[in-house]
Amino acid sequence: MFATWPATSHLYPAAPLAWALQSAGHEVVVASYPALADTVVAAGLTAVSLGATADTAPKASLPDDELDGLAAALGPGPDEGHLWEFFRHRILPVLSFHYPGRAPDAEQRAMVDDLVSFARDWRPDLVLWDPAFLAAPVAARACGAAHARLMWGLDYFGWIRERCARLAARPGGNPVGDPLVRLAEPMHRRFGYDSDEEMFLGQWTVDLMPPGMRLPLDTRSVSLRAVPYQQTSVMPPWLRERPERPRVCLTLGVTGRERFINSGVPLSEVLDMMSGLDVEVVATLNADQLASVGQVPSNVRTVDYVPLNQLLPTCSAIVHHGGFGTFAAAAAQRLPQLITGALSAWDRGVAMATAQYVESRGAGLAMAVEGFTPEVMRKHLLTLLHDPSLGEGATELYHDLLATPSPADIVPVLEQLTARARG
């Protein structure tokens, strides 16, 4: 059983592993909120709907004075500030809506009860769960299944757990406590369980992040190659023809489409930057993203949606927000990448890690949010198109991915770990 947060960007990275397990003869289901059911079915997988449709927009989190006290006690270093900011302002508000520290509300309780009830009836051997879906380890324990996290990005959860454990080990202990425990403990207690380490980090972790991008954490991990998957569609006729000029993809990713938040960089300026270049730009932008854009340059084609695995083989370069799924799709096609967190208003920490990794492998260029200008982006894009060393680096990055175990490769590993965990 896969248990995932109701977001397309969380499902897509898991789909290839689900297919590999199905192809090996295992029964596979994907449990989530009803909002994700159609997307699960479209991916060729069996959906199990839980509770009511969820509003995944960030809500109010724990009290600010508690979080300020924890931040002061943690003292995140200069290279960790973005981790704390994302954990505080993105992850905790979402978790506080679904796993409130106060008395559980009806919607959250229905989802957890549905998941536990289904797990007890269906009795999975293994639960692979989204780290943001903290009801899943409860369900696994309730039915006696082995369980592991399936990462979709940086391990903010492991990071905060390690930092809080270090605080607790100091003289005087941790005066503030662990915010994950604060939110999830009422759910654990309702089912008679302690809030132990497995309830937050699983019995092991399946990690899609390349080793060079991971946070330096002491977690038991199984590496898995990121195999790109996007929603399928009929190939448009214009994609069948070879482009007359170098084609460049501009995308803000799946999350940018589903939860568009103004990043502070006007898209109109980004598109104007492309004007006059001897390139054909394909910008995968929907109506919400284009609402503030006036005149689109003549060399820019805007499309509401086209799967990257159809578009990128025809491209010479890609400009994107640093999302992990987009990175993996570009790496699979050996494309030089221009990445900037200035195009991302959701997770600039992941954008930073992705950009730094791509640049360190000589496979592209990174642009910091600070001092971002369309003029500098234009200069970087021209370098991307004309510097052959970046294409060579993109090929090396592709071979790095090939050296990581594929979904089919880790199926026997998961079988062995599951048998061992279940005794």
C-alpha cells in the first residue's frame, strides 16, 4: 500500500516504483484523499479514497512563540536557514491541519480512521508512505505491516528530528519539544501507540534524491533512481516536427500549476527576456500563470500542458524552478539546466539544493534569488546553449542516474526488508 499526500507532485515520483511492484506480481493500491483518486487511476494504479476532499493550502500552525523559541534553541546555521523556514511556514501548517495538536477534528479523524480500517481489512505486507502523511505508520502498525518512507524531496522531517534529539541530549534537555510530536501525538495516543521514531521516520527510507543532494542525516536508506513520469496525453502535431531553431523549455512544474503563488518575479519579464533570441521557447504555463502576462513574444509558444517526456527530447535546454521532478525529467534527456529559486514560491530550499547539485556536476547553471534579473537570466541561457561543456556535464549527470538502482532493481530489496521487519 502506498499512502500519499493528495498532490500530483507527490504521486508522480512514486508511480514507477508502484508499477515495478505490480510487474513483479505484487498487489498494489494507492491510498489518499478523494481529490487524488482520478490521477491515481490515470497512472494505471488502484486508488483507495479516504475521508473527505482535503484543502491542502497551508493553515495556521503552532503558536509563533513556541516556534520562535524552538528556532532560537535550534540555532540553524547559515546553510540551514532555508530548511527551518520551509519546515515552519510550509510543512507545519499543512500538518497542523491534518494532525492537529488539539482535539482531532471530524475531517482529520475520518481520514485516519478510514486508512486504519482499510489497512486492517486489506492487510498489506508493506506500507510505503509519503513523509507528509503521518497517518500511514499508524495504519501500518495497526495491521502489522512493515513500513518505510518514500521521499519526494529534502528530508525536512529527519532534519528536525535529529536537531530536536541533539537539543534533548544537552544539559537541561529540550525546553521547547519536537513540533512533529506536538502535532501527531494525539493521533498516536488515540490508537494506543507511543510517538516513537518509527512513527516519524519509518523502519527505513526509500530515497529518490541523488546522494549529492541529500541532507547529511543518519537514516537507514535505500537509494532509488528517479524515473520521470508525467500525466500522459496525445502528442500534439507540432511536436512531431524537428524544430528549426534551438528549442528551450520554460516550466514551473506540476506544483506551480496546481498551487500557483506569485514568486515575486513577473513572468512577463521572464518571457520578454526571451524576445529576440534565436530560439523557440515552449512555456508550459496555464491560464492562472499567464493572467499577468500581456504580450507574449513571437518566439514563445505557450501551452497549457504537455508532458515533459514528450517535450524535452526535442529541446536543447530547459529553464525551471528547481523542482525535483523537473530536474529528473531533464537529467533523463541529458539537457543542460538553468535553475533559479526566483521562479519558485513554494520550496526554494529544494530549488537551491537542486541548482547547486546540477552546477557542481557541470550540467547547468544556478541563479540565486538575491540579485535576480531577467538580463542575467538571458546571459545564462545563452551560455547554456553555446557552452559544449554543459552538454557534456548533462551527459555525465545522466550516467549518474543510471548508476542508481532502478525501481525494478529494488523490488527484491524491499521484499527482503519487508520479510525481515515482519519477523
